[in-house]
Amino acid sequence: MHDGQLKFASGSLQQYLHINYSSKLSGAGSKVADDVEGTLYKFIPADYLKNEDEFNKRVEKDATTFKPLGTKIYSYARPAEGSAKGKGKAAAAQKGYATASEDDEDAVVYEVYWANWETPGFREYHRRMQLFVLLYIEGGSYIQEDEDKWEFVVLYEKRRRRDEARTPVYHFVGYSSLYSFYCWPDKVRLRLSQFVISGPYQTQGHGAALYNAIYEYTLARDGIAELTVEDPSEAFEDLRDKCDLRMLFGHGEFMTEAYGLSGDLAMDGAEMRAAIAHPPGGKGKLGPPTEKDWAERWRKKLKMAGRLIEMLVLRSLSADDAKLTRAYRLQEILSQLDKGERIEKLEETFASVRDDYRRILGLVE
């Protein structure tokens, strides 16, 4: 019987591997025991430690000396568990909604760093980090290090020790890999390839925070035309749509033009959603029918998927308004079908897309 242990230092991701067994098969052919360590060796860096005492010493050293690699591009803070300021927000914190000031001594700060192969030490760090792709992404595989267009965004938790120096200690939370493609005439299209949040930090809103960091960084780079996603799972598509919809709800200029509002452009997302709870359907550029040039301008400006505008159109429809419902059906659904398929597939496609859009909208209401 095999007993295997694979451990990571929480910040540097230095690895410890130990394989123990009570007995081992000997012989030939099918009776030969599997080489467990040899198999794992193919997927982890060769510098893993085998001595547990040595590993524990390395963990203690790295706790005070490891610093994230790359350039910090984003940060946010949460109340520390059990703190006086955090107790009243416990339920919200578990859902990832509670926030805190980064200057609060009781806050837990999360920092996002950008890096690429040219970042000193990052290539070696990535070799330790990439194992999480195999552990958390179904069908995941390692990327090729000889392709220089890769860039990475890594999320860390930063806690401060209670010593006199308030020493910061960093813990790995998750990361995403991105690849750039040429986009005519003079920009690139950034494709999100891998996206991982480690087990202890899942279902706490950190995936949304990491995606928002990537989106904001992409939006700030003039040389990027759009952000796309490679073969996303349904769960990731939902996460992306929720984040992008919340971004739109908080974008005063877009929402005012979309719904024909004359309100305060400084309203936050919740106030804006309240203002359009019963929008004047058809009065804004959102329609339906949507003004195509206006929609395309905003799609490019915000580097977002066009389906988000379709969702907002659906949100504004009244079930009693047959004219606007028909306009939505014609614009958003028929345009996706070849002429020969329109009659046969119309109702089926319309109902399917409508129901899925309503499901996603329900996640952010």
C-alpha cells in the first residue's frame, strides 16, 4: 500500500514529496510495482525536497523572505476572521462581498501581480505553480515555455505577523495564464487560457476578484483590442458574465445612454439597478431594436462580449409588450441563424437563449 504526501510552501510553493509503502511488489511484467515518485517527477520541478525537517525549515524561512514576483496591478482587502470589525460581516465575507480598508491593521489584503517569462525567477516559480492546472482544470495541460507570448496574473493573500515589524507573509491564492494574438491592424487580442483558484480560497469571491483584476488591467492597455476566453467551462462563463454585468450596472455613462435615463452619472451599481428597475423600454439606445453602431462602439470601448448587451435588452423587456418582444426576437436571435434554419429553429433557439440570459441576470440582481 502506498502513502504519498505532496506538500507546498504556501507562498514560494517549494514542494515536498514523500512516498511511503508497507510492502512492495517484486517480480516481472504486471507484477512490478508502479513507480509513483517517478510518475510524479514528470510533473513537478526537480528541486522538490524529500526530507520533511528540511522542508519545514524552508517553509519558515520563506514565510518571511518570499515576495511576489512581477508588478502589482490590483489589490483589495477583507476583514480578518474573528476581528471586531469583521464579526458583523461574517456572512458577507464568506460570500466574498465584505471589504475593508487596506490600512486597517485587522484587514487581510489580497494583491494581484502581473509577470511574464522575462520576470526574474518567474519561470522557475511557474514550474511549481502549474501543477494546480492538472489538479483543478478538467483536461488541463502544461503550456510550452518556449512560446514567449505568455503572460500571467497571480493572486496572493498578504497577512501581517504580530511581531514588532508587522512582517508581511504572502500565500498563493490562484493565477491565470494569458496568450496574445495579433489583431488587425495594430493591436493584440488577449486570450485567457487557464484560470485557477486553489482549494482553500474557493467560493469566497476570489475568482471574481482575479477576473476583475485581469479585466481592469486589459481595459487600461491601449494595445489590447479585446479579452477572450479559451474553451470556458459553464461555471467560468457564469463568473465572467456576472462580473461584466456588474461592471455595466456601475457604468453611469453606458447605462444612461442605454436606457435613456437623465439621472446622476455618479450613481453606484445598486442605485443604477434601482433606477432602471422599470426602464422606459425602447427609449434608450439599447432598444430593442438596439442601435448597432452604438452597441459596437461600447463593445470595443469596454472590450466586452456582445451578449451582455443582449442580456440587458432582455432585462428591459415587458412580457406585455408584444412589439418590443418581437423586435428583440428578430434582432438578437434571427441574426444568429442561416435562412434555411430560421423557421425550424426559431422558437427553440429563442427560448433557450432567453432562459439562459434570465438565469445569468438572476445571479446579479
